[in-house]
Amino acid sequence: MVDDKHTEKAHRLFKDADEKRVTIIASHLVLLELFDVIRKRIIENSQYNGISQNEKNELIRKWENKRTEVGEKISILWKQGNLVVKDPDIKIEDYYKTVYRYVLNGFGEIDKKEWCYDCKKPLPKIKYKYRGVGHWDMQHVVIAKNLEAKQFFTFDRGFSEVKKNDDFKSLEISIL
């Protein structure tokens, strides 16, 4: 999809779906985030050549091409029955009440941050760093649980905290 460290793993998952070894179940939230991440990665991984309108148009063209490619792939998988798009069948108030309960009562890890990944240099002053599941991520896992998914695939290491929660023991969480 986008050439970064997760591309090969994502391609493998889509290939497994193509070959009917797995059925991908995704919510609309997952699909929206997928497109958002692709757009962001295209922009951030492109070589900087100035901020002219031509450069912006080129980045937009790259995004539109990739959006079309991924959209077509999703359509094919959906038509083949290898991708099922589902959302939870619960009232929105109950859904958010559940998400709030996990977000407000859960806590990830506190560590130190010594490195600036943007400038690729040590930070002049060590800072705290928080790693845990945020509200968007918790919504994904609540949806998966509600849909009675058996497996949950993510690239986000923050989900290691969710694996420790007894409420999600029935969900096999794989951090790719």
C-alpha cells in the first residue's frame, strides 16, 4: 500500500484474504483510518521538493492514485466475500459508554523519551513518553469484541496493554 515497515505484513494479510485463507472483518472506522494513514504516509514519506502548488498537486495525485488502488482492492475483496464491513449493532450511547470506561480506567506505560525521530538526534532534554491505547484504538477493539471477532490485527504496540485486560481474553490480538 505505502512503502513503510508495515507494507509487507499488510500485503501478506490481503494475499491471505485473496487466497481465502482468512476473511477480513473491518468496521467503517477501520476503513476510514486506513485511508487516513495512507494519505499521511504518502505525504510524510515523499521527498521534500518545496511547497509550490505544483508539488502539492503532485502529492494529491499520488494520494488519489493510491486511494483508487486501495479502494478497488477493497471492492474486489468485498465482492469475493473475503472482506466483510460491519459495525457494532449497539446504541451509540452504549458504545461510547463502553469506550469511555476503558479509556478512563486504563493506563499504558510511562517511559522516557531521549530521541527526536523527526530530526534524528538526541533530545537536548529527556522527556516523559506515554505509550498506551488511545480512544481511537479502544474504539477499534470494542467494535471487534462486539462483533465477536476471534483475531485482531494491528501495527500499534499500544495494544499490548489491551492483551492484559481480562475483558478481551477471547480476542487474539496480533501486533504485526
